[in-house]
Amino acid sequence: MYCIECGVKLGEAEKKCPLCNTAVYHPNYVDRPGKSLYPSEKMPKKASRSKALNGAMIILFLIPLFVCFVADLQLDGRLEWSGYVAGALMLSYIAFALPMWFQKPNPVIFVPCNFVATALYLLYINIATGGTWFLSFALPITVGLCMITCTVVTLLYYLRKGRLYIVGGAIMALGAFMLLMEFLMGVTFQLPFIGWSIYPLCVLMLFGGLLIYLAINSSAREIIERKLFF
């Protein structure tokens, strides 16, 4: 007798698979006493996130940060460009290493954190360079992308159905967002409106509309699935 999930050979008295914990079931199987093939004290244990690995990740981020500060001080006599490197390293740590501290990181929480960190980094660059583009361009763009992304992530994370509606609507919203981006660029950097945003708008609207159409029309969706995946 073999496990229907992972295929490992099972003993006659096994109630659950010792590897994947799948319950043993067979309509013609008659339960009878027997000896288990696997000792209970040697059952495989679930892997847990190691704090040592997380500590090593912190050290890996601190080493280039320290090197950049020292090099900046040695070359220029003061801190000039190392702040940009430090900000980029912090963004990378928040995006990739920080979720490793949690057993089941929730993307609904971490995605907004990434956008907040990005906005703060852009604010630092704006202040360091003496720019005036943060409030009129960088902040609205970051907030708009954050709203679209967080809405999609939240709906996909908590809803089990309607994924095509969600993704299609998000793509169409991103297309409309292109118009806002070009408008903000014109206001902030005094650029003429040339209408380049119309092209991604049309493409994204058509593609998002196609996904919504496939979500509505189940027969068309099945045909596409067979063509692409079977």
C-alpha cells in the first residue's frame, strides 16, 4: 500500500503517511493490526526558520553598509553618497529579509511597509539633492501604486474566487494610472503633454478587459486554458 499524496510505501497498520501526514484511505482496505514501517521517534519534523540565519542576513547587510560609510569618509572626507547606498540596502532588507523573521509573513502587512519605506527613501533623495519633486510627483505616484498593489494583494490573499476579475481590474486601473503619471510629470517638470500614456492605457485596458471577459465566459476560458496549459 502506498500514500496517495507522496507515493511512499506504507505499513498495514499506518493511519497516516509518516512523511506528508496524509490520512490513509482505500475503499477496499480492511484494517488489521500490524507493525509500522517507520519508528515514531524518527518522524520527520517540520523545518522552522532559524534565528541564526536571520542574524546572518543582518550581518550581510551591515558589512556593505559599513564599507560604504568608510569609503565615503576616506574619499570625500564627509558623508555624501553613502546615504543613498544605505537607503537602498534598507529597502532590500525590508522587502526580502524582514519577512524571514516571521513564520507566516502576511503580504497584506508587508507590501504597504515596502511602499512606505520607498516613499521615505525618495523623500531622503529629494532633500539630499535639494529637489522639489517629492510632493508633486514621487509621493502621488507611490501612493497610487500602493493603493492598486495593496488592493490586489489583499483581495487575492483573502478571496478564493474571482482572481481574473481582480487581476483584470488592476491592469485596467494601472492603464488609467499612466495618464495620471504623465500629467504629474508635466506639472512637476514642466513637460508638454505629448500623449505617450495613451499607448500603455489602450494596451492595458484591452488586456485587462480580456481577462474580465474570460472570467465571465467560462467556455472561452476553458478553451484558452486547454490551448495554453494542456
